[in-house]
Amino acid sequence: MNLKKAASPAALPWLVAAAFFMENLDGTVIVTALPQMAKSFGVAPVAMSIGVSAYVLTLAVLIPASGWVADRFGARRVFAAAIVLFTLASILCGLSTDLASFTAARVLQGAAGAMMVPVGRLVVLRNTPKPQLMRAIATITWPGLAAPVLGPPVGGFITTHWSWHWIFFLNVPLGLLGLVAALLLIPRGQAETRRPFDFGGFVFTSGACLALMAAVELLSHGGEGLAAAASAVAALVLGVLAVRHARGHPHPMVDLWALRVPSFAVTVYGGSMFRIAIGAVPFLLPLMFQLGFGLNAFEAGLLVLAVFAGNIAMKPMTGPVLRRFSFRQVLLVNGLINAAAIFACALMSPATPVPVIAAVLFVSGLARSMQFTALASLAFADVPQPRMSGANTLFNTLQQMALGMGIAIGALALQLAALLLGGHGSPGSALALDEFRIAFAVIGVLALLPLFDVRRLARDAGDEVRRPLARPS
């Protein structure tokens, strides 16, 4: 791709951030609407997680091909086409009449989303010097953090006062604005290389992702244990084949070289566990406030805004904190705070004062924002520029897979809690609240696991991107 003719390189991170915001807003705006959508479709609320998971799973399945597609057809063309397809798929979601048609429309949305953010992020990574990388990554990352928190109150307001169908039509004006910005900012350029499409690698990688998510989905919806076990075995076999194929192929669909970089490896292994945990929290919180506390969709969404306030408050502090303390220090201390906030959610009840709930969620937002930005900045800190494309594809694939797993794991934790307690409680009942308490406790334990991986980080890991920016003369 010819990336040197950008109309405004400094604006590229903001364009990618806007696309990331739209993609993540669409992925979470429906959370508070799930009970109403489930009633409209005639299914149980927990069954609606398949519509959410299908969207994120499709991203994970198709992201490995994003780099090849961008090289073959050009970033500008791919990015613009993806925005158009994403907007059309949003309209189809709003017109859905049952769970099957809704899930199909979400898959189409995921296919478009897989070509939006990864291609844009690659443009930014290739054109940003390492000392400026942390600022660019923070610009790209923060709107994606804000969207999952803004989604519930926005979705709750629309669902309460209008209809859930309208939450998807929000993407129409956003998509039109994004298309115009893409045509103005992404350069016209021909592909630099036309490497062959690694069909085998694509099939193995995509198949492993699908089988793994299918296994978790079957378990989370009370599916047969035999089918879930078969899916898990298939995921393991296909995953092994994908790794072996990638190591022996001259032009692999997913380049694993970046895993040799210790700092990148930590953001993949431990970072994936963290993303699973934070992916589950925005799914569980609105449901707990509605089904456990007996609040309506809009009231539940308003409470979750406290997490967004934490994200905002952390934004100006992220750079100074990461420059003052090492990545290892920040990830360890902040990781403990993040896990503690999740455990605190398990202790909340309808009798808990609203200011206390807001304070817990505010702290959760602070920790969530810092941890997510630190991991995203550290991921590419020590990766050499020639290997940036492969690292970007691998990182995006595993990130989206982890976020999708977060939703599924959250639903699975609820399913296991219901089985442990003897069945689903009615909305607002003590039994329903206990189910959410167990689910949050499980997610809290999961949030602690990455800390063991972070301890392996060198004290100077990522120091190159932590250097203060040189002042212009």
C-alpha cells in the first residue's frame, strides 16, 4: 500500500478512533436492550448473547485476512467499502424479526468491521515513530473503551422511550460521516505486494476460532456436553494445525514471529485474559441492574455511565503515569485494582447506596482504561518496523477473539451459577442477584490470572515508547 500520500497523517489516528468507536458502540449498545429483544424474538435473555458473540467472533475469524485484502485492493478502497457494508448491515439488524435473522445480520456487520479498524491501525503503525506511538495508540484505543460504556445508557434510553430497532439506525449518520472522512484522509494507493493468499492458514485459523467459540456458546446456553467437548477438541486440533502451518509457510496468513518478543507475548497471553474479563463486565453489569436489581433499561444504563466517567478521568493521566512508571509496575498495580473493582461488583445489592455503586464503577473505569491503553501501547513497543504488519494482524485477531470470549464467558458464568443455585431466578429476586454475584466472582478470578504473566516482564520493557516526545524547535 502506498501510505505516504495521506492528506493529513496526524488525523489518521482520529479517523481510526472514530471507526473503532462506531464498531464498539454497535457491539455494546444492544446490551441493555437484550431483555426487550429477547421478548420480541421469543427467546430467553441469555440466549441473546449469540447475537453479540456472533458479531465479535466474525471479527476474529476474518481479521487474519485483513492485511492481505488491504495489500491486494488498497487501504482506501477497503476501508471505505467496509464502512458502507457496516452501515447497510446495521439497517438489516434494525429490521430483524427473529434471532436467526438478527444473528445473520450481525455476522455481516462483523465481516465489515474486520476490514475497518485493523487496516486503519496498520496505516497508523507504519507511519508513526516509536516515541509518538503511545500517543497514537491512546488516541485509537480510548474511543473504543468509551463506546462499550456509552452503549448501555444510549441503548437503554432508546429502548425505554422508543424501540430497540432504532439503536441500529444510529450507525447510518455515523457511517456516512466516516465514509466522507475515509475518502478524504486515506491515500489513494496501489498495493506494494501481491503475496499469495494463504488459504490453508486462513481455514485452520478461522476454524479454530469458530470451534472454540462454539464450545463456549454451547456450554453457556446449556448445550449438550458432548457437542461442546467435540467443538473444544476441534478447536485444539485446528489450532495446532494453524500454528504448524504458520511456522512452515513462507507467507503465512498469521505471522507468529512477534511472539518471540517478550513484551508482545505478554500482551497476547496475559493480555487476552484481561480482555476476556473486561469484555464480560459490560455484558453482566446492565443485566444485573435489570434482572438482579429490578431497574429498567435506561436506569441501568445511567448507572454504567460511572464507568465512562472513570475512563474520561484517566485519559489525561495515562501518558504521565506510563512515563513515570514502567509498564511492568503499571500493569501489576493497576491489574490488582481492576480485579478488586470486579470483585466489588459481586458485593453490590439493591440496598447498596447509589454513590457507593457509582464509586466502584468509577474506579473500575479508571483501571480498565489504564490497563487497556498500557497493553495496547506495550504490544508494539519492541516490535521492529518490518514486522509490524504481521504483529498487527496477530494482535487484532487475538484481541477480538478475547473480547468475544468475554461475552461468552460472562454468559457461561451466569449459566453455571444458575445450575449451582438450582435454576434461574425471576427478575429482581434474591436468586437472580446471587447468580450475578457468582458470575462476577468468577470474572474477578479471571482478571487476576494475567498478573502472573506480567511478572515476567523486564523492568525496561517498552521504554522506547515511554520516552518523552521531543519538543519541536
